[in-house]
Amino acid sequence: MTAAGEGPLALICGGGTLPVAVADAVIRGGRRVVLFPIRGWADPALVGTYPHCWLAVAQVGRFLHHARAEGCRDVAFIGTAVRPPFRMLRVDWEMLKLLPRVWRIYRGGDDHLLSGVLRIFEDRGFRVVGAHEVAPQILMPAGQVGSRGPTPQDLADIERGLGLLRAIGPYDVGQAAVVAVHHVLAVEAAEGTDSMLARVAELRARGRIPTPTGSGVLVKAPKPGQDRRIDLPTIGPRTVTEAARAGLAGIAIVAGEAIIAEPHAVAAAADKEKVFVYGIGKPP
Amino acid sequence: MTAAGEGPLALICGGGTLPVAVADAVIRGGRRVVLFPIRGWADPALVGTYPHCWLAVAQVGRFLHHARAEGCRDVAFIGTAVRPPFRMLRVDWEMLKLLPRVWRIYRGGDDHLLSGVLRIFEDRGFRVVGAHEVAPQILMPAGQVGSRGPTPQDLADIERGLGLLRAIGPYDVGQAAVVAVHHVLAVEAAEGTDSMLARVAELRARGRIPTPTGSGVLVKAPKPGQDRRIDLPTIGPRTVTEAARAGLAGIAIVAGEAIIAEPHAVAAAADKEKVFVYGIGKPP
């Protein structure tokens, strides 16, 4: 994957520090990287020191032109993105031809949106690779990150959360739930994980949660059938602070099928906030 | 059920207008009713004109004493309740003996909580009946309430919402979801329906919902295996205004297995807000 013979990697970059973590790992492996940061999402201070070309959301034509000029054949997507309001899309000529197709994609769930986007690139001769395939360093490891681990009760809550996420998988809904002492407190859909954790914090402040502060687990897992190349669940230091603010005991996320941003900062935040961060290993 | 020979009905009353709707229906059927309004939930102005005895949450002993003195053998629960913070419970002697059991109940999900509460009354010689069994007038009818009905797209969204609710049933989670043009926008857990609708309204205001205003359905259904005597899903005029504020096309709720409070006000609100309210009939 990191062989220089495959040409430079085009890296379409959303927000956060993951894009440069991936870029650094690929460069260390001896491969050239061209960043395509998305305006409004990517951090100019982080991406500015790499070869790069800014894009607006949906500027497919501009991407194709520059990526081909750089000799890129592989493209990966990494970093935080928010589903943009349709009016924010900057439509270029290439995109205009795609609009009827994009509109159909856009009306579906997230899975549908993402796999539709991937096909657009593949139809134009690019190979879409997972950021974790070119930079496996970003994958969540099995076991605990930081000095705490789950209790047997937490492990039971994790099991229940995973079962719930499997059950809702066919409905193309969120990738996370909060379970506290067998009680399902929240299920994520369009609002995203941070917003779901804020809701749990508010419910707790209003006395609506029967279990004490320091109980409950945020469980995250990839959706069944999800395209792993573009939408793996991700945690970072902010997830840890939000989970602590929601009064949870910890966070559990499927190891090897999820991304951890800034693992050292995650471990430090976990210890400071007295929560666990746990990579769920595959059953033997 | 309404035979006077069975003695008066003890009606434990939460908030809203449903308790007096049930009381009026039972009285019209020729049976005496004794109201046991819960302090902080029931509306004193509404319950004050009926024979009544105020209770604090968890005053089981006080209920048993007065209900027996009135000759009640049947007890029904009706009206809105919020899961109270544990510190708010007023514990009397009868309750004190039950505390270890209540604590176990309290740690479970809502189903567990409610069926545990029912058993406490049954063990003491009462028969717990559903409010809709003694006052079937409060059940949601099949078909539309108000002048609007669902479109074929809305019917498809309703089908998807019902499937999702069936899938999460075993996890003792909420009874409602919002689906818009195939896209699951929200799943209810501990926050309750009103709070979930407020979330959808906020997501829409932030441009995070891809489908236009006036699309999407709030779907409510009883949980599989839920004890229908005490926790049927309920809609009222406020549900209609909240659904309209969330930009939805309408509300669908399983007919005959859900309660509609103030049906005339619901129909008026639905027409004013231009949303549909639809009772999902049983499949033939």
C-alpha cells in the first residue's frame, strides 16, 4: 500500500488533526501525498505545510483536474465533516452533470450518501482507499487506552450497546448509543455523537437518569455493511471530555474498525477525567 | 368492566387532561371513581371536583389504606409522569419495606420499572386494569384525525419507522422515531418524544436535515412485550405543535394500541399546523 510505485496519494481532508496524522504516516512510508483540504472543514494552519489544493464541498471537477495533474490514482478521505446544507455546495461543471445522481444520493441515509460519493470517484478512474489502509496507525487498538478499564457491569453495558447497534444497522442510523446499568439512555441518529452526549449530560442534570454519575458507557461501532473506506467511527480527546461531562464511566469502540485521533491526548484526557477508553477486541 | 358490582375504580392520576377524560367515561358507565392524583404531576384544578386523595410519588401505604377504605379492588394508572429523581420520592412505611425491591426495579429500563410497580399492587390484592380497558374512548382510532392524510412517501416512512421500532424493542428503549424520506433522523430513548422533536427542529434550523420542511413522520408504537395496562404511547395537541415545529409532514401512531388525549383539539391543531395525524391500522 505504501509502495512509491503506486504514485502519490490524494488525501481529501476534513477537519481535525487526523489528516496530518495520515499524511505524516504515508510520507514516513516513502510515498508522496497531495492534500485536498475542504474549505470550512480543514484547518489551514495544519494542512498549509504540505503540497495542497483547496476545494469547496462538491468541487469534483477541480479535484479531478489537479489530482490527475499530480499523477494521483489513489484517493483517501479523512477528517471530520458535517453534512452540509445543500445551499452551501459549490457546484462546478463536473458536479453539475452529476447533480441528478447526487440529489438521489443526498435523499438517502448517510451510508447511501457516502457510497454514492465513492462511486463517483471510481467511475472516473480513481481507486478509493481507506485512510486506515494507508496509515494503520490511526486504528483503535484492542484493550484500554489510559490507565482505567471497564468493570464487569461496564462490559455487560458494552455488550448490550453492541447488540442494539447491530439491531438498528439495517436502518442506516447512527453508530453510537449510551447504555448505563442495562438502561439505554440515548441512541444516535442524525444529531451526531457530541450532540447525543450533550443530551445525556442535560438529562443527568435534570435528574432524569436513574444511575449515579460515573456509570454508563458510550458504545460506538461501525454499521453493518458500512463502507469502511470512508466512514469508520472515530473518537478523539473531545469525545472523552464530552463523555465525562455526561457522567459516564467510559467509552468503548470496536478495535481495528474505528479510528482514534491523537491517542496520547485521548489517554491523558481519560486519566484526567477518570473515564476509561476501551477497544473492544474481536470475539475469539 | 364498567359493572358497578366490581366496586369503585381507583384511578392513580398523572398530569394532563386524560385522567378526567377516563374518570368521566367510567362515571358515565355507572361506576364510582376515586382519584388518587400524584402531587407535582396531576392538575389540582382538574381533579378537585371528583372524590380524591392526593399522593406523593411512592406513597404506596397511603394509597393502600385509602383505596381499601373506599372499597376499591381495581386500580388504573393514567396521565403523564416523569421518572422522578430518586431524592424526590416520599417514602412511607409500606414503601420502606419495598425499598430493596424498588431499587432493583429502578435500575432496569422503563418496562422493568413499570411491570415491577404493577406487581407491587397485585401482590397486595389489587387488580391492575388498563385505563383504555375501562375507557376505550381514549384509544387512537385507525385512519386520519383531522383533514389530512399521509402520502405514499409518508406511508413508506411510517413502514420504515415501525420496522426500526420493532428492531429496538428487545432493548427496552423509546417508543418513537422520526423518519424523513427513508432517512432516520432521530430515535427516542430516555429523553422522551417532546425532547426528540425539539432536537429535530434544531437540526433542521441548523441545515442538518437534507429533506425539505414538511417532510418526515413521527412514528410511535408500543414496545413489543410492553405491559399495555400502564404505558401505552400517547399523543395530544402538544405532540402536533411540536411535530409541526420540527417541520414534519405528520404523526403516525398504532391505532388501538395508543392513547389520544383531547382528540378534538388534536384534529384542530393538525388542521391549523397543516400536518396529518394518522392511526396505523392492523395489517389485515
